[in-house]
Amino acid sequence: MVILFCSWQDRSRCGACPSPLLLSTAEALNGAVHVSWVTESETENLAFRIYRDGEMIAELQGAGTTSEPQNYTYIDHYVIPGRTYTYVLADVDLQSKETKHPEAEVEVEVKAEGVTPDYNIGSAYPNPFNPQTVVPLNMAKHADVRAVLYDLSGRMIRELYNAPLSAGSHDLKIDGSNLSTGIYLLQIRMNDAVHVQKVALMK
């Protein structure tokens, strides 16, 4: 989806913006959302902030003052297939004043189709768990596998596995002995396929 706003034809509406935007896009690719935008110019622009569903998830450094177009991209890996997310950009000037751009809101659906028939990932069992749970992986062919556990704020807690796996059945074990009670996101990448599920640790 592409939103055009704050273009050079309409300076009366955005002349006070520290970073007039030519366009903003967001696209779901391989289990993540790629948010991109281009500025026509920037004046005392300290940073950009990205909001997802009303919550700030990232801040990127701005270009300060420049008359040259600038390109920016942020990749949001902490999304769940099957859900729809709304992204809004904001810029921050050198006095730390934030200006949101709700008129440039972008909505993205992350389709639940990341895992191909070559790979089948079962649900964690037991779930909730204490202190261990197992996720079955059934693979029709060899793949590079990376499994990472995140908290709900998107902070990486632990890398569980990062190596090739041969075809066959495997068990991915999660040991929560040193983790706090709560809900976590388990992201599993098999080559270019992505799977995310929630697991709950109850002590």
C-alpha cells in the first residue's frame, strides 16, 4: 500500500514539517513488515519514530538539514501471521518536538502463509508450560533453521537454535527455567519461510 502526502505540490499543508514526505509504504514480506519512506528535504530533523497500532516501536536518526531526498526503511520482524497492523510515522525536530502524520496511516495484513508444505511446525506442547515445552518440526527436506524467543515488546530473549536441519522429525525444546512467568513469541525461520506462535510460561 502506498500513501502519498506532503508532496511539493501542497506546501501550504506541510510547510512547517521538518521533513516533508514524498511517499510512505508498508509491505508484508516473508513474515515481516517493511516500512519505507522518502523525504523531499529535511530541516532540523532529529529523528523519525514508527508507531504500530499506537505504540512506538522504533526510532531512526534523521538527516538533520538537507535539500536532498532521503530514503528510509525499517523492518518490523515482530509481527504475527494472520493479523493486521496499522503504522504511523512521526518526525522529531532538534527541540524534541514530535509531529505525527496520521493522514499517512498505512494498514498491512501479514498473511498466515509463511510455512510451505515442505515444512510443518506443530504447536508447542504443553502450553502453558513449566519449565519446558516442545515444538515438533516435521521437514520434508533439508533447511537452515533459526528459532528465536522474543517477549511481547519485541525484545529478543534467547536464540534457541541456528543451524541446518536434515529432513525428518525433530523436537525444538524450550527451557524456561531461567525465564520469568509470562507470554513469549517464538519465531521459527526455515530458509525463507517464517512461523510465529505464542507460548506461555506459568511458574
